[in-house]
Amino acid sequence: MGLDPGRRSIGARRNPDSADAILDAAEAVLVEAGYSGFSIEAVARRARAGKPTIYRWWPSKAALLFDLYQRLKRVDYPDTGNLEDDLVGFLKSLFSHWRETSSGSIFRSLIAEAQSDATVAAVLAEYTKGRHAHTGQMIERAKARGEVAADVDSTLVADLVASFAWTHLLTNRLDEDETTLRRAVGYLLKGIEADDAGSVDAAAVRRRRRRVVGRTTR
Amino acid sequence: MGLDPGRRSIGARRNPDSADAILDAAEAVLVEAGYSGFSIEAVARRARAGKPTIYRWWPSKAALLFDLYQRLKRVDYPDTGNLEDDLVGFLKSLFSHWRETSSGSIFRSLIAEAQSDATVAAVLAEYTKGRHAHTGQMIERAKARGEVAADVDSTLVADLVASFAWTHLLTNRLDEDETTLRRAVGYLLKGIEADDAGSVDAAAVRRRRRRVVGRTTR
DNA sequence: TGCACGAAACGGACCGTTTCGTTTCGTCGA
DNA sequence: TCGACGAAACGAAACGGTCCGTTTCGTGCA
């Protein structure tokens, strides 16, 4: 929370009831009216608060959304000793959290807001960097167990996983069943290439990489 | 274009110059002022057109954006005979198209707009479904060549590839070099799991799939 | 004569800010 | 110990501004 930055001496303190009422109202407005109906005026009305009070503590609509999101966000980064289960568990946890709380709407709104406000984009980038680090650790653990190749870029893998989650959030597809999640994770872990004949050994299969420069046709 | 639906008899026809001027102005405004500055008023001002003229032909800001996007969109779906090259080529083509024309800004705006307007979301979903079909065909071709396992869900793979593209668009990361793209595609094609010892054959490596039910810990 | 056009204006919503009177709460002196 | 004082936060109202989507008007083309 952006509380009490430049307090000098005496005077009334920030009213925590008011702050709570505003956050509660913000969440309610977002859920009931959606992102398009989410305005500072609407939040103030609902919270029976003055607009200046909101602007005093939150510099922008996005700051309010961020506080709102962090008030809810609790997602598991499982550690089962098996990367597939870790990733599937993470996605399941994230999707249901987004689905069943207002977190989904909030995060969607933040991403949308970031498209028209560079400041929000920067903060969001910082935030997701931290999140990717968590996911990356799951992969690094698997690497340490010898489950994942040593030269794998765990940041990039985390990026791929998060991308999947983001797009499904943005396109209202948070209802994927576990089978689909497991399949998607499976592709990432084991690839989609055919096993060829059973006689060819693994290394050879993977080494068969044509580096054709590939003039792209229309 | 949403042109001339209920024309009855005589009278002045739609002025194509005006339509072009509006689309040109819309593109210019979007590029110069960004999505936050992209308003019907601004477009009308720039095009020296009346707002009613715009509203007459485009029911919403999003419809204008769609027309704008389709005026530019030309992306390659390469067919090199090798899936990795196809996918990398596709991503390269898409990223550079988004980067070097106004397409990127336009599509970003469309996605953002879809977050606050269900109609736009529906149209966008329809559109992307068509695009995924194109990507899916690349995978199906590879399947026909025996390059990809027969039971792979090509729609889901297309979804993963598109997700990567979307997030990079939305987070201003369209400048990935070919190496990174190739790596990302490689993970999807070949997986990230370790090859284990060189002695183990491919099928065995891939068959070693632990289906642990995996109680997720905190 | 019918329709598209540009221009102007409409009421309404929201923006971010300012003004006002009130309330809350440290502080300091009596 | 207590009450006056002042700084700061508060709710309410109003500001000028922008944009929304619509209506009205006069002009011009077919």
C-alpha cells in the first residue's frame, strides 16, 4: 500500500476504515460492472468516499488494481519432485484462483490498462519478472534432479508457461480441464515430435535437426 | 468493411475518399498518440470528417480497428517441409510484421478493447480461431510427414505458439532474436527433458512418464 | 428527390483538481 | 490532567476539460 510517505509531524492519520471501504468497493465495482464500468467515480460513490481521498493514496486506477490484486493473490508453486506435476499443479492452482476469486478480472484489467499506460506496463513487467522467477525455480529444481537438460533456458520455459496462462485468462478460457493442462505441459516437457522407429536411439532422434535456412514461401 | 447494408434507392453513394481518409487518420492517430489517445473524436478531427460519418459506417472503435488491421495483415505461413523452420519462420514473420507496421499497435489495442467489451471479445475469438487453424495446418502437415506424433492435438500446439506471440506483443517484447525463437520452438518440438544416458532408446525415454497423482504442497 | 457529407451542438459520463467545512489526532502550555 | 491549537485526512460539491454516442442543420452530389 502507498501509505504515509511524507508524514512530517502531527495531524489526523490515514483512516484505515476508509482505505478498506475503498478497496472493497473497488472489488465490488469491478466484479459487478466489469472493467469498462470500473471508474474512480464509481468506486468513490460505492465506498461513500470522496474522489480526492482515493487520489490521495492511489495515483492511478492501476495502483488501485495492484493493491486489490495483492490483497488476494495466493498461488501455489508446488514441489512434488516431478516437474510435470509441479507445472500442472501450478496452472491448476492459478486458473482456479483466477476463476474463483476476483483475481482474474483484476489481472485482466491490469494487462489491459498496461496497453495504454507505459507506467503500468513497467510495473507489470517488474511484477511478472518476479513471478517468472518462481516458475523458473521449479524448472531449475528439475534440472538439479537431472530431469531437465542442463542447457535449458528456464526463464524462457517459464515464459512459455506464463504465456499460456495469460492468453487463456485474456480470452476467457480458464476452464480447461486437467487433461488439457497436462497435455500442454507434456508437449513442453517431452516435445511433440514422433518417436520414429523404436530402433533409433534418443540422442539420434534429437540430433536430427535440419538447420535449413528455409526461404519462407507465401 | 461494414458497407452499404440497407441501401434502398437513389441518392449520394458512400464516399470512398472519406472512408480512406478515416482509416488513414485512424492509423496515424493510433501510431502517434497510442491506444490511450485513440478516440473517435481524434480520428474525426484528423480526417476532417464528421463523427456521424464514422459512426455511420463503423459501429464501434473496435470495428474501425479491425478494418485497420485487415488492411495491413499479411503474414507468412511458411511450408519448408520442416516444422521447426515453419514455426520459426512464422513467428519471425509475425513479429517483424507487428514490429515494423502499425499492425502490432492495432492488434494490441484490439486485445485491450476485448477486455472491456464482450462483443469485441467474441469477434476476436472468431478471428483467432481462423488463425489458429492456419498454424494447426502446419502441424498437421508435419504429422502427415511423420514428423509429429499422430496423437498430438494440433489445436493445442497452435494455441501454445500463439500464446507466446500474444504475450510478447502485449509486453513489448517483439525484438527477440531468431535464436530465442528457435529455442522456444525447439522446446515445444523436442521437449526440455534430459536425454538421460545415451544408451537409453528414445521410446523408453518418452515412455517413462510418471503419472503420479501428485498432491500439491504449499 | 434522396442520401452522404461536414460542422456544430447536444446531454451525459468520467477525468483529475480545487475548494470548502468538518473531523481526527498529535502537541504543548496552563 | 486537560483543553486549546494546528496539521492533516476526510466527504461533498463543483470546477474545466475530454470523449461518448446522438441529433440537427445546411450543402452537394447523383
